[in-house]
Amino acid sequence: MESIEDALTYPMENDDWTVTVLIGGIFSLLSFLIVPSFLVSGYLVRAVRERVQGATQPPTFGDWDELLVDGIKAWAIGLVYMLVPLVVLGVTVGGSLLTILSGTDAGMGAGLAGLVGGLLITFVLSLVFGYVATAAIIHFACTGELGAAFDFGTLRKLVLSPEYATPWLVSVALFIAANVVVNLFNVIPFIGSLVAVVLSPFATFYVVVVATDLWAGGYTAALDERAAAESAGTATV
């Protein structure tokens, strides 16, 4: 894996990086309108694809139709993989709330225990399936084929490789760190919370670009490592 310093400065390799981050941040801020969220996902797909193909700087926004289509595909892939956590959340939380609403002390206790347990299980499942979903979206981005997101043989090799797992863990740590830094503005009276809300989508998008660099490197290293191992095994036989 490349150095963290190189990854953190990767978004600035493009001369128009401030414009890209500004657009990405605005789209992230407006993600509740759905379409801007698709465009950010499409940008992620493009950034990973071009980085794997050897690009030395992140792409700019443009070719909006392509971004939108790729973004919708990425969202669909993520939704399919996250169905299990979502179903578990609905069943456990829904059942617990019904138990709580029974009005009895026993029902209240059992419901609260079920609610906490359900949220904990959902959290763990979200991490696991989110990890795999990210790999699936990256594989789709690099091949350009939607079916590649469900190529479980390749995905198994990818998600079990430390060459991929390490960059993914680093990216998660960076997202958490960015969130912590932004939320430090909340200690400023009156305007702190507003600054944090406005700054958050731009900081998050910047880390997204950093993450595409890390993921692309991990993807290439993991599959190259596996291909080399398989070649060595074939040669031995």
C-alpha cells in the first residue's frame, strides 16, 4: 500500500481539484435530492476505474450521463448487498418495538434488550456486508460490467486479501477522523454547528477521493498477488 501522505494529497494532483471538491461537496450536501447522490457515486466509480487504469490524478466532473448511469448501478449494487442488514434491522427492531408497546414490564425489558441486540447485530452485519459491497462496486468500476459485482469467486479472493483489507481499513479510519475533526467546530458557540454542517460534505467528499486512490491500489495489489500465487502453483504442478 502507498504511503498515507501520498494518498492524502492525491485529490490535489489535479490543477482543478478545488472545483472538483466544491462540486462534489455541493452534490453531497444535496444528496437528499437523490440525483446528486447518484452523481457522487458515479464519480467514485470513474475515479477508481481511471486510477486502476494508471491515471496519476483524479478525474473531474463531466460526461454527466455516464456519471448518472454508473452512480445508479453502484447504488443498486450496494442496496443488494445491504439487504441482509436491512432485513435484520426491520425484523429485530420492529419486533422489539411491538414488544415494548405491549405495555407490560416484562415486555418493556425484553423489548429493550431485543432492540439493543438488534441494533448491535445490524451494526456488525453492516460492517461485514459494507466491506463486501465496496469490493463489489470497485470490481464493477474496474471491469465496467455490472455482473462483475456478483463474481463471487473474484470477490472472495479480493475481500480475503490483506492487500485490499488494509487500504479499506485505512479509508474507514480516515472517514472517522474527518468526521471527528469537522465536529470539533461544534464547540464554537452559535456558529460552530452551522460550520460543521456546511463543512462536513466537502470534507467527506475529499476523503472519498482519497479512498478511491487507496481502494484502487488495494484492488490491483490483491488481484496481482492472487494471480501470481496461482501462476506459481500452476508452474509447480
